Amino acid sequence: MSGATGSHGGLTRRSFLKTTGAVAGVAAVSGTAAPTLQALAAEPVAKQGSGDEELFSCMCRSNCMGSCRYHAHVRDGKLMKLTPADYPVEGYRGSCLKGLAYVERIYSPTRVKYPMRRAGERGADQWEQISWDDAIKEIASKLTEISEKYGPKAVVFDSASGQYGFLNGIYNPFGRLSGVMGATKLAVSYDYAAGHGIDRVLGTGDWSYCNEPNSVMDSSLVVVWGTNPVLCAPQNWRWIQWAREKGTRVIDIDPIKSATAHRADEWIPVTPGHDGYMALAMCNHLIEHDLINTEFLMKQSTACFLVRRDTLRHLRKSDYEEVPTDPATKKPIDDFYVWDNARGDIALVGEAQDPAMEGSFTTSDGIEVDTAYSLLKKQLEQYSVSKASELTGVPEDRIVKLAEEFAGERAVSVNITYGLDHYVNGYQNTWAIAMLLALTGQCCRDGAGFTGVFTATYSPNTLAIWAGTPEFKELNSQIPNGLAAEVFGTQKLEGKDYPAKAMVSYCSSLLSNQPSQKEWMEKVLPNIEFWVVLDTEMHDSARYADIVLPVASWYEKEDVRVAYNNPYMTINEKAIEPLYESKPEWEIAGLIGRAMGYEKSFPADWGPDDWMNLLFTDEVSKKRGFTLDRLKEEKVIQFTTTAEGEPHIRGKSAPLPTESKRVQLYCENPKPRLNWGQDLSEREPHEHIVYYQPPEEAGADNPLAEKYPLVYIQEHSRFRVHIQWWETPLLRELDPEPLAKVNSADAEARGVKNGDIVEVFNDRGHAVLKCLVDESIAPGVISIPKGWQRNQFIEGSYQEMTQPKIDPYPAASSFYDSRVDFRKWEG
Ligand SMILES: Nc1nc2c(c(=O)[nH]1)N[C@H]1C(S)=C(S)[C@@H](COP(=O)(O)OP(=O)(O)OC[C@H]3O[C@@H](n4cnc5c(=O)[nH]c(N)nc54)[C@H](O)[C@@H]3O)O[C@H]1N2
Ligand SMILES: Nc1nc2c(c(=O)[nH]1)N[C@H]1C(S)=C(S)[C@@H](COP(=O)(O)OP(=O)(O)OC[C@H]3O[C@@H](n4cnc5c(=O)[nH]c(N)nc54)[C@H](O)[C@@H]3O)O[C@H]1N2
Ligand code: SF4
Ligand SMILES: [Mo]
């Protein structure tokens, strides 16, 4: 370990050149032998050593929870290798075998090399090579024809999380094509429950709830809750490891003794699906035993705010008088009332001398109110430690101790990614944990709060790419891709006709990554008249497409990325020319756009810089001096506003985005993430105060447990990011085939031995694959690490059995909320 000594929270700054170009210039003038880093910094790209190798500043762009920066070593136009490149704070440098092995994906013989048209039956994997001209003509005429026949929304653009570049990744100019057509742009439904639940408390939206990873250096306890950072966020895990070496304790809560559980100080095994209940029981225990952080609650939460029984809204200044509007946000500048015991009457929160945290009152004008805390306390009374123990299998005394650790520790970070999210009750799980942090004051200060998915505090101007054209019509982006199967399958949305007929997919493989794959095969595919897939690889979706277009790989096209889990924006230089006939997305979108008649929106003379410049045209970028030129010169720019190395802490580095800037115990205005016309009128009144909802299928007490006794988890694998790297030889050597991992008790009960071929099944489908008997898996749980393609199974696929239901509030996919059984495969 080397990265954790020095200034803030044990960080050092190595000799990364902050304004690298400038320093390299100095080196050149003084004539000193430039050390490697200085050499890297020269413009446009320096030669290294005596060889003729050029180095380019690039990065891994998968949806791994890391953002590793790489140097691409290029000789004679060939990418020789990738080596990890520095960030200004050394601890953020990172790499993994997948990142390094990307070279094999570029030069893979199985790479999509030229445009292809389906030649046989859909899915028969018979293709004919066609020219780009023919491909573009065919796509343009088909999309136009379908749009004219069924209306523009019948054309569906699908991008998910395959690549986070702003020019060629998920935010690329296909969004503009969708906008000028008035087509449908699917919204992603992966990983949206966690943030939705936490938003109810911290107001931090879908993504912005985590502190920077280095904040754990200030934590006394890290609770890793339903996530496996050792495999899934290794660069994040290292901070936890470094903190641990300094004395921070690490507890891991997981049904599987995961790679992370093996490295924690303590592993608390749980029965899947009920963590939310346990967190609420912990909250109740702390209230009952007077262990909550009253000072925090009074000063930094809405505990003492009053909730009107008539409107279910807070009693606020604007209930009595007109309030001014903030010219910047166009929102009212309001204020909130509390009950002032000193006056025996209401008072504005800043003016009360002795605000009441608890109680029910009637104002002098007859409005009945309760404090937010009183409502919460009453709600929590129903959640008991004994029931929590029954549901989760965690002993009662351990639950109590955990609750008291939250109350007593100096600073607790809950490391949370998406294990708890992947259930229909995912947002209730994380809402409950956020409430636990609120009641114990474990947030909005150093070392306290959530970590796991630290996302940008700054976003480039994607809207300028998508909507910044006079031809823009509308962006229909309210249908989650988790509903795509239903919409395509039934041609209806919420009972109304929705003729979805064509799809254009990039950075996404819905057929691989969406649940209930058989439904896709049987009900969706027959209704897709025309499917265009842009990828480097022939995955499950590409195999069922009508046209497959070859795209340039990450190192064959330029891009801008704003990282997560570190505080930097980076330039991604084009290291080599696109191989074969592949092209970058900005160019392909332009070709199709112009062929459809949108010349104004896709000017023929625009190059990548014209598109990337749009990203910096918003006021924030201007104010902060972020430009493409600057990024090209410096390669890496810190987007957070804290001092270098100082962690960004939600609610401390910037105020919480809630209306009151306080932590919310009561959610005044619960809104669904997306609006596609779903009816929430019955749900809405219950969404103000945190509550427990059992999982759809996984629950220990679910009747389906009799027929399908095992909860089915699909761990994210060390060897792939979703499907990416699924056929990369270096990784297949280590992980050659899909495995169903089960406990010996479950294997023995079915007469199955390690290495046997088994069939894993439920009513939705099956998978036939090798069984790995593994004591790390709890009895009653089965895991098939995710990301394999259909042709890698003996029969079926791991994705046939997964849960298709999504809750209409977060609209988040719920893969793990599934039950299955397995038996020895007799062929
Ligand atoms: N190598 C690699 N890295 C990745 C990815 C990848 O595929 N491969 N995917 C990336 C993406 S997009 C994501 S979303 C993240 C996912 O990152 P993680 O959320 O860390 O990934 P999972 O494998 O889903 O890990 C979740 C853990 O939660 C546990 N779990 C499941 N159900 C429950 C439950 O009910 N309670 C509790 N307490 N624990 C439970 C599982 O057993 C598992 O160990 O990883 C990212 N990083
Ligand atoms: N059963 C089950 N299914 C799951 C999950 C689970 O836990 N269990 N997890 C879900 C989660 S959390 C997520 S985030 C999703 C991820 O699902 P997706 O967002 O679909 O993610 P990937 O498989 O990483 O990438 C999809 C495709 O993008 C392509 N791609 C990469 N770079 C580029 C590029 O520059 N241009 C183009 N055109 N394509 C590119 C890759 O080659 C890959 O084929 O999977 C979900 N699916
Ligand atoms: S997959 Fe993740 S850990 Fe590996 S190189 Fe890419 S960003 Fe880094
Ligand atoms: Mo994800």
C-alpha cells in the first residue's frame, strides 16, 4: 500500500503535473531529462523513451464503478498495450485485468468489422456484408417509413450503460436524432432504486448521494451493505482497505461471503430481501432507547417541521403570506414553521426559541399539525428487532449492537451500491438505511454518509447535443427500458396503444441485460420490425438484429468523460484509427441524420471537436472555465470545488439540495422518477414516511418459497462488466464457463455434486450449466455470476429466470427478487 499517507485523511499528491503542458514546457526549456510523467504531458502527445512509441491519454469507459485512466502505447498505428495513468491524487490511479485486456477486444477476430444485414431467419446468425452507403440508406428509409406509418414514437432509441463518453457513449448525438424525429428515447432502468430511496431523505436525486471515496479515511466504521466493492469497485475498495489499515472497522452485510466479506472485520450474513425491515427495526430500537442524535435532528433535519393533517404538506410561510421567487431557480423562497414551546404557538424555524421535536398541535387558526419526527416515530413503532431477526436470520443481539454502533461510532460510512437495489422493494431498503443515518446524525460531515457511487458534481451540457438544434421536436424519454418488453410485446403502454416497431441500440444489449429473457425472445422479437444494433461485438441483441453496424472501440475515437468515484473530468484521446470499417457514433448519427433530411442538425462539416465544444456551452462550464481546449491541454480537470485531495461530502461541501437544505424525515412531495402515465393515486398518500415493503418474490415468507426454495442472485463478476469482455481470451482462461454457485446443503439435498451439470429453473425459464458447490453461498441462495451470452450455456440462459417487475416509483429493474430451484441435468 502506498497511496494513503500525508495530508487530508492520509492522502498524498504525487508528482502529477497539475497543468501538465506548462510543466512539460519548463522541462523542455531547461533541457533536463524529462521523467516519464513530464514526457506524458507534452503536447500534443510526447514520445516516450528512445523508442517510437506514442502515448495517448485515455480511460476505461465501462460501467464499472471505477474510472481508471490509461495511457495507450501506440507504435506504427497499433495499440501495443495499456498502462495505468495517474490522477492528481495518487489513490485514484487504478487498473484491472479487464481494463488491460481491452486490447484483446480491439484486435479480436470476433469483432464486428463491417456493416451487416441479416440474411436468414432472425437469430439464425446468418449475415451478409453490406456497404456503409447501403446500410445508411436502408436505415434512413426504414426509420422514415416506420415513423410515417405509425408515428415517430414507434422508433425507439435505446442506450444504456456500455460507455460513459459524452461524445460517443450513452449521451451521444443519437439523442439528437431521437429529438429531431420526436421518437422514443428509452430511459435506463438499471440501478435507479438506491438513489430513489435515499433521495426521500437527502434530496440528492438519482445519483448524487455518495461522498467521495477518499472520505472513508475519516470514518471510524464502514458498513458495506449489499455490495461487493472488491470485485465491482476495486478502486473504491482500496480506500476502505487503506482506512482499515489505519484502524477503521469494516462490517459487511451480505447473504454471500463475498470477496469483500472475506476481507472485512466482520461478515453479517442475511437472508436476502429484508434489509429495509432490519434498518427500520434498528431505527425504532434507537428511538425507544433514546439513542438518536437529537442535536443533529434539531439543527440539520426537518424533525421539528410541522406536517398539516389536511394537506400532508409542511406548514410554511407561503401558507400565510406571499413569498418572493428566486430569480435563478424560479422557485419560491419559502420558510417553514415549527411549534415554539416558549410561545405556545407556531414560529418560523429560525425564530423559534424552544422548538418542539415531538407533538401534535392545533394552530391558532385551527390547522392540525404533527411534527415530522412524531409521525416518523409512530410509523416506526411497528418494526421490531425480533421480527427483523426472523426475516433476515441475523441474531437479535447483533441487530441491536449494529444499531448501537451506528449511534455510537464517531463516523459511519455506509458503502452501498446495488445489491439492495435489485429488488422490487429496493428503494424502501435504501430509504430505511438513509433514515438510520439521519436519526444517528451519520451524514453531512467528514467520514459519515454514503459511499459507493460518487458521481459528478458537475455535468457537461448534454442537452446542447440532444436538443440544441432548431429542428428539435421533443425528447420522449419517460419510458424505462424495464418496460420495453411490455411495450414491444403488447404494443401498449398503460392500456393505451403504443405501436413500438423499430429500435436503434448502442451501448446497450437489452436482450442480454434485461430480465426475463424468454419474454424478449417470444413476445418482443416478433413485434420488432426493424432493429439496428451498433456495437463492437455480436452479443445476444446483435444476433437478433436486422442490421449490425461496426463501431470504433474506446481507443479509436475521442471523447470526454466525467468520472464517477473520483473527482475528475478527462479527455479521451483517439489513440489509433478505427479498425476495419468501424466508425465513431457521432459520425454514424450524422450519416443517418442527414440521410433522413436533418442536415441542419447534423452539419456535414462538423467534426468531433464541434460536438465536444457543445458540452461546454452552459453557464456553469463558462463560469468555471471548463473548455475543450483546456481539457485537451490538461488532460484531467478536477470538477469538485474542494481543495485537491479533500473529499467532497454531501451536505457539507455543498448544502443538501432539499428545499429546506436539511435532511428530511418526512417527504412532502414524493414523485416518481419517470412519468409514463402510471397511476400512483393509491400509492401517493403512503409515500411520505418511510415504510417497509416485502420483496416481490425473494421474501423468506413468500408462498413461492415452497415451490422455488432458492433466492436467485446474479453477482457481478470480476471477469466481466455486465456482458463486456464476455469472449476475451485472457479472461475466459480464468473464468471459462458459467457456473451456478450453491451451498453444499442445497446440493446434497438434490443429489448434486461439485462439477455436475444442473438445470436452474422457475416458471419464467431455465439455464443449464455447471454447478459449483461453494460454502460462501448461504443455504437457500443460488448465484450465477452475470454477463454470459446465450450461446455460452448448454441450454437457456441465466437471464431467463430473472424478475421482470419494476416498482412504478423508481422504475428500477429488480433482477435479484427472483426464486428458482435446481436439479441435476439428465440431458
Ligand atoms: N467487475 C465488475 N464490476 C462491476 C460490474 C460488473 O459487472 N463487473 N458492474 C458495475 C455495475 S453497473 C454495478 S450496478 C455495480 C454493482 O455492484 P454491486 O452492487 O457491488 O454488485 P453485486 O454483485 O450486485 O453485489 C451485490 C452484493 O449484494 C449482495 N446482496 C444481494 N442481495 C442482498 C440482500 O438482500 N441484502 C444484502 N445485504 N446483500 C445482498 C450480493 O450477494 C452481492 O454480494 O458494479 C459495477 N462494477
Ligand atoms: N440478471 C441480471 N441482469 C442485469 C444485472 C444483474 O445484476 N442481473 N445488472 C444490471 C445492471 S446494474 C446494469 S448497469 C446493466 C448493464 O447493461 P448494459 O448497459 O447493456 O451494459 P454492458 O453489457 O456493459 O454494455 C452493453 C454493450 O455496450 C457496448 N459498448 C461499449 N462501448 C461502446 C461504445 O463505445 N459504443 C457502442 N455502440 N457500444 C458500446 C458493449 O460492447 C456491450 O455490448 O445490466 C443489468 N442486467
Ligand atoms: S473495469 Fe473498472 S476497475 Fe477495471 S479498468 Fe475499467 S474502470 Fe478500472
Ligand atoms: Mo449497474
